Amino acid sequence: MSNQFANLVVGDASAQNPLPILKGTIGPDAVDVRALLDKQGLLTFDPGFRSTASCQSAITYIDGDKGQLLYRGYPIEQLAAQCNFDEVAHLLMHGELPNAEELASFQQDLRDHNLLHDQVLSFYRGFRRDAHPMAVMVGVVGALSAFYQDSQDYNRDADQQKAAIRLVAKMPAIAAASFTYSAGRPIRHPDNSLDYASNFLQMMFGKPNEPYIVDPVLAKAIELIMILHADHEQNASTSTVRMAASSGANPFACLSAGIATLWGPAHGGANEAVLLMLEEIGSPERIPDVVKRAKDKNDPFRLMGFGHRVYKNYDPRAAIIRDTTLNVLSHLGMENSPLMATALELERIALSDEYFIKKKLYPNVDFYSGILLRAMGFPSRMFTAVFAVARTVGWVSHWLELKQEGHGIDRPRQLYTGPTPRQLER
Ligand code: SDX
């Protein structure tokens, strides 16, 4: 709380209606409107929550104008360069980077909980082989609510921490199984001789008839993708997880709701949409037509992978992943891939186009992550599933923060524009 107030003038200009101003550690202050309805009989109106702080949080901070992203205060550029995914996961979930002993214990917890219950594997057989991996993940993660009867008192810290670890530990196997099942290959189990990121690759691409050899360049690339996608403050899917958690729903059901929200093409589904768009464009020569469509007010077409609700400068994650994408393409001998040529030309044109400059539409992380994942062998239908594996850390971190805060149920109001009271006369 600060000693500053915003004065709300309603009708009588002389009346004083002070609203407290709340200050965070950094970022915009907030007008505390919690008493507005009771005291003034007024609601605030902010569909899309562009100007609304839905909660207070100490996990991630974004400055859209500076292109700044901090996980627990550390710049994403430093974490991406100096940490592995396990360390970043510990930082987000527990507030601090782990020392050697804490890291070893955290990694052991992840190894102890990364297997899927044999009956969970039977859920996959209920899906068609061509089911979208996100449809499978929504179903399987939600179904985990039916397991772990031993520790379902989510008001107890121990049960909260166990559920959080179980979700982070199991998500790579859940995602990989949705791919191998669709490919008609046997579902693979984690190999605890590998680190978290490499284990995900072996479950995705390993074959039962030959040993899986980890390519360290690809392992580093998938680890970077997971670090960059781990959390992003109150984005749509995290807000969904928080809303579900506020009702007291169990964490598996909350994350199933988050996965469903992430699937949308305006959110985590954008990386898959970027690849479909680039494939549809086909060659750099067709880019001017596409850019023209993107600028046409009457055309719903959006340039996928461009723009962001918060970053009105550049997405710092895009700058980091762009370099790795070029390195991996070169490592794989794909530096002349038509897809990358089209992407780089689209990026060049969009960044020099008056419309995109004026609307501050820069490439976001999804613009490059799809190209990188495709080069690594992930089918485009798996891109958002990879995003979900990474964002599970952010989702459970916000779930833990909300549980520890003792948050009441979220219940937004509305500006009603329907019929006034009328009598039913038959
Ligand atoms: C993610 O929230 C998060 O943090 C999300 C995320 C995370 O880590 O969780 O960062 C992950 O979702 C990244 C964003 C991925 N989505 C896409 O790449 C899809 C394409 N982008 C657009 O759908 C759009 O940019 C949004 C949804 C991302 C952001 O939209 P905004 O900020 O709400 O902007 P808007 O839709 O109100 O558009 C503002 C103007 C509009 O023009 P006007 O009506 O003002 O004339 O910009 C235009 C839009 O038409 N515009 C675009 C555009 N994005 C916005 N025009 C063409 N192509 C685009 N991509």
C-alpha cells in the first residue's frame, strides 16, 4: 500500500472518492478498486484485462516497452545463457536458484515422479491415432485427477509440492506419448540416466530397436525452448489455471484447463500456426501479398508469430531463440531451408513495413520456435505440446503461489446489456 490515492470524480466534482494506489516492487502502480462497488455502486470495465492487475505475484515480470522479461528478478537473457532447465524450474517454483544440494534433490524428485501409471497409458488407446496432441494432453492431464488419492489435501504444503513435482516430472512423458502413439510406435518411458531435456527428446524420437544417441546441440536447443517458455506472468493460460485454482479445483484439472487455453492460435497455438502460414506462403515471392492481407482491416488474417499483447517493443525471447534457430539449422545442414528463407524475408519485410512499425508488431517467440522445432524433427502438431511441457513449470508456480496466498474464488462481474425485467405472459 502507498500513501497515494486516485480521486474518482462521479457526478459532484467536489466530492472526494479516494481510491488507494498500490505499489509493486517494479512496474505500474495499481488503483485499488476492490471497494468501488460497495462504496460507489460502480464496476470497472476492462474486457481483455488490458489495464487490469488480476492478482499480485512475485514470480515473473514483463516490461513490454523495454522488452524485458524477469523470472524472480533474473533477466531471461542471463538465465538462458547460464542455467539449465531444472535450475530455472526450481527458481520459478521456489523463488531462488538451487544450490548444488538443492538441485540434486530437486532433480531426484523429478526422476522419482516421471513415470506414468500403467493405467494412464491405457487412456491413449481411447484416442484416434490422428488425435491432436493437445486434445490428448487436455484429456490425460485432467484424468490424473483420478489418481494419487494418497495426497489430495491441496491445502497442505506437502501435497501441494508433491502435485507440483508430479506435473513437472510427468509432462514430458505425457506429451511424448501423444506423439509416439499417433506415430504407431510404442510409448517410451523416461531414461533416468538422461537430464530432463534430453529425456524428452529420447521419449519423442527414440526407437525400441536401437539405442538413442543424444545430440548435444539439439538437447541444448530444446532446453533453451523450455527455459524461454517456462513462464510469462498472467498470460491467458496461466490466468485460466489461477481462475480454476481459485475455486479449489485440483491441480491436474487446473492444468488441463490451462492446456486447453494454451491451444488457441492467438496464444500457444501460434507456433503451429506460424509453420502452417510459412508453408502456405511457400516462397519469399509471395510475401508481399501476405503482408497486404495482414494489413487489410476487412481480412481476419493475422501474420502469425507477430505482435504481442504486452511486448510493444520486441519479445526478448524471440531475440534469443532466433540465434539458436540459425545455429541448429546450420548444425543440421538446413541453413538454406526454404522455410527459413521465407521466414527471414518475412521478418525483414515486416520489420521495415510502416504498418507493422506503427503498430509495434515485432516477431514474437512463436515466430522462431516453430521453425526450430520443425528442424529438430517435431511435427507442427507437437509444437504447442512442447510449449505446454515448458509452461507447466509456470502454471504450477502460479498455482503454488495462489494456494499459499489463500486466494478466494475469482468472480468477475459484467456490464449487463440484456433485456430489462419483463413479465412472461402466455
Ligand atoms: C503468445 O500473453 C502472453 O504472454 C502470451 C505468450 C506467452 O508466453 O504466454 O507470450 C505466448 O501467445 C505469443 C503471441 C502468439 N500469437 C500470435 O503470434 C498470433 C498473432 N498475433 C496476434 O493474434 C496478436 O498480435 C496478439 C493476439 C498476440 C496480440 O494482440 P493484441 O495486443 O490484443 O493486439 P490487437 O489484436 O488488439 O491488435 C492491435 C492492432 C490491430 O489493428 P487495429 O484494430 O488497431 O487497426 O494490431 C493489429 C490488429 O489488427 N495486429 C496484427 C497482428 N497483431 C495485431 N495485424 C496483423 N498481424 C498480426 N499478427
